[in-house]
Amino acid sequence: MAGEQRTIRLGDVCDKIGSGATPRGGGDVYIPQGISLIRSQNIYNYEFHRDGLAYITEDHAKELSNVEILPKDVLLNITGDSVARCCMVAEDVLPARVNQHVAIIRPVHSKLNPQYLMYSLVNPSMQQYLLALAGAGATRNALTKGMIEDLEIPFHPIPIQGRIAEILGSLDRKIELNRKTNETLEAMARTLFKSWFIDFDPVRAKFEGRDTGLPKEIADLFPDEFQGSELGEIPKGWCVVPLIQAIEVNPFRPLHKGDVAPYLDMANMPTTTARANGIIERVFGSGMRFIQGDTLVARITPCLENGKTCFVDFLDENKIGWGSTEYIVFRSKPPLPLEFSYFLARTDNFRSFAISNMTGTSGRQRVPADCFNQYLMVLPSTKVTETFGQISSSVMRQMKINDKQSQTLVSNRDLLLLKLISGEIDIRNFENESKVIFK
């Protein structure tokens, strides 16, 4: 907090501060669709994550009517390892309730801008304070209602709060746009892989005398007939092979104990996208090693079932990275493009095979790498895979560019957040200051 800057106490400017509850029956009453039940795993700093969102019936929701979430509510994790994470509710998940690990903070809008409040709570200095507060004198990290009510944040007049929220929000919207763009790009590449190599749509269309929907030069690469195989009908001229004939499994990578190398933690393995973030430098001890262009698949429960899979595109050439012993490393053999392994690993058939081959005791099951000796796959013609490689590598490059831009935007946002909320930058002079910050 800068100098003599005034502060406001949350308990004085909020209509509601309080946590939710779990409906009677706990997880057993969750249903596939219904009223959203938001839990701590959905709350991250700055952003709401829909992965793992639970749903309850209207009757159970009525029992929790006192913790109904309204538009613009701010959500704060108040227990456990994720304590202090904060975001605004995503309005497309409403109607919704929260469980006992999440607090609703509902400011009086004429006194406190909700988005400004959220940015004040994710301010690094406030995050440090909240973590210290939550960990003081307890066996488990926890923030109480009283603690939240007594929190003080920097005071700015409502118009200034709105302007600060608008500036920071514009950066967050661009970050979100990049994320959605990457989701779309990857979805398109996955759809193309499934169409060409799982459903054989171009071949089926030609066989039935229909338009493939592809440019002629690409359509001409596909045969117009099928042939029998161990896996049923496949395109004529293609063949069925064991995965290990086309893809290396856990190839050797030389890395010695004591070497400092890029490290990917299991916690940072993505579940729904190809790209992993949060890479750090760490002294190598024991773990799976990989290079640029490899595909990593988590082999242990529940990480495998949750979809933890990534394409390694974050290493410099000739650099070796490493991570958990619970990774299996795949690498396409020529002429398959490197990206082929990743998109194959994301298919339902591959995942079902891996999950069905898990062994071990309950809660610690894992898939053995050698089970893929028995996995049969269709090996397409070289020209078709080369064309897919050109398309998929272009998609991966653009996703990487978008992520790098987002990382820059995050850095700028975090810098601005500190300076704007503390008052170090006078919002009235922001246009001049911003030229320096974004230089």
C-alpha cells in the first residue's frame, strides 16, 4: 500500500460474505447436468475453470438457496492448498451454488466495483497476506468469514475503480481470447485427425461417390476403396501395425544426475490441450526424459483418466527435459509427423486401451509401457501423413505464438495491477505511463 493511501474494509462495503455447503449425500448426489455446484478446483486467480464443475438437482439447489451465486459475485477459496485463489464467477455457469470451501463476496456496487475487488484480492501483496493469515495457528489452511470481513483494500473513487478494472480487464479479455483461439485450433486439428485416420471420411466419401469437402490436391491423396484387416475395413493400401513399429515408446535420452534441466511437474501437465506451461529449471534426480517433439502421457490414476497429455514444444533444440516417473514418452518414427503421436494419444480408442490395461492396487493403478506392444494402429500412406503433418505443425506453431503473447500480456497485467491499485500510477495520467510500461 502506498504512503497514506486510504483503505476500505470489506465488511463495510459488501452485502454478503459467506461460504457455501455440500448438499446432503455429498458427491453421490451429483448429476451430469443441472444446477452448477462450484468447488475450490474451479477457482483460480483471475479465471474460472470449468473442468470438474459439479451439478446438482433443483431440489438440492433449493436446500442451498442461501448460497446462490449472482452475476458479478467474487469467489474466494477459503480452505486447503488452493486457499486465497480468487476470481469472478463465470456467468455462463449460472444458476449456481458454492460448497463450503468457497466464499461468496458480494460488494455493494455503488461502493465497490466487483472486478476491482477481484483484482485487489489477487494483488501479490494481498495474496501473501491471505496465505499468511490462512496458515496462522491452524492445522489446515483456512480463511474465516471474520478474516474476510476485516480485509482492507486500497480505496479509490468508484469511477477510478471502474477505470482500473477496465484497463486490467482488457488485458484479461485478450488473454482469454488467445486461450479460446487455441482451444478452437486444437479442436480443428483433433477433428481432422479423427476424420482422416479413425473414421476414414475422405475414403468413405470417395467410395460412395460423394464430395470429400477437401481441396482436390488433398482429396487425390486418399484411395477410393477399402480393404479388410485385423481392425476391420481400412483404406486400401494402408496397413495395420503394432504401435511400437510406428512410434517409439520411452526412447533413451541421456541426462545425468546433478544436471540442471527443464522440468515439467505432473501438476502442470494439461488435461485438455497440447501445450504445457510452468516449466522450471531443476536438478535432475530420477524421472522420464524427453526432447522437443515428444508426446507425454500420464500413466497413473487419476491423471491418465483426467487426460494429462502434452506435446513437447517448449525445449530448445538439443535440450533434454525431464519430469515424473509416471510419464510415458512417445515419439513418432519417420515418415509419421511428430504431432501424429500426440493426436493419436488424445483419441478415445487409445485412451480406452490405456485405461483398460492399468494394473496395481486401487488408487495407485498405472498403465505399463509394454502394453503398447499389443496396441494395433492403422498406418496411413506417407503422402497423407505428410500433409497432416504440415497442417498440424502449423496449428501447433500458432498455438505457441498465442501462448507467448498471453505470457507477455500476463506480465504487463501483473505489473499494471500493482501500480494502478497502489496508486503509484495516477489513472488520470495512465495514457502517458502506459507508453513506458508497454514499450
